[in-house]
Amino acid sequence: MDRQRSLRSRLAATALVGPLALASSACSPNADSAVVAGDTDTVMVEHMDYTPESVTVPVDATVTWIFDDGAILHDVVFDDVDIASELIADGTFQHVFTEPGAYTYHCSLHPNMTGTIEVTS
Ligand SMILES: [Cu+2]
């Protein structure tokens, strides 16, 4: 519940800065878009997969993983940096990427599940 509330307040904050972001960007304000206002992005964890498998975000962007795969536990464990979520069946995990680079990750229970976060400067 706390995580959901945190996600909602973060989305609300994004909505507040929406007009500012729009002034410098042609991005659609549509919250259902895969890329929201340039500084947040969302990865769905469902159907034994991360969707989208690869996302590109600017430095200091917040990436949110939304776990929604029934009763199946998954996590998000990065390969080369010390970032990892808990094993959960629902809820969210968030991380702010402050350094440019390509960050690969996987699910510790299902090695076929892999993803990449590309952070651009
Ligand atoms: Cu998994």
C-alpha cells in the first residue's frame, strides 16, 4: 500500500511539472505513454517478461517497475551495480539513475527475464 501511495504521489508530482516539461519538449502529455515527460519511465513485470525490455531515460530519471504477474514472484537484480528489488508478486520498485550508462538486469528466479536501462547524459 505504501508503495502504491508513493507511486501515486510521484505521478502527481510529475503532473504538476507537466506544463514546464511541455514547454521544452514535444512529448505527449498522455500518462499512458511509455515515456512520461522525459524524467520517468515504467516497466511492466508481467507474463514472465519485462515490458518494454529496454528503456532509455535521461540522467536523474526515475524508473518504476510495476509487478503484475498473478502469484508469480519476480525481482529486478542489476548485473553490474548494487541495485536489487525484493522478490514480490505485486507492488512496485523504483530507482533513480544518476549516472549515464547501460544497466542490464534480470530476474533471479527466471534467468530468461532480462532488461536494460539506458541512461543518457
Ligand atoms: Cu521472474
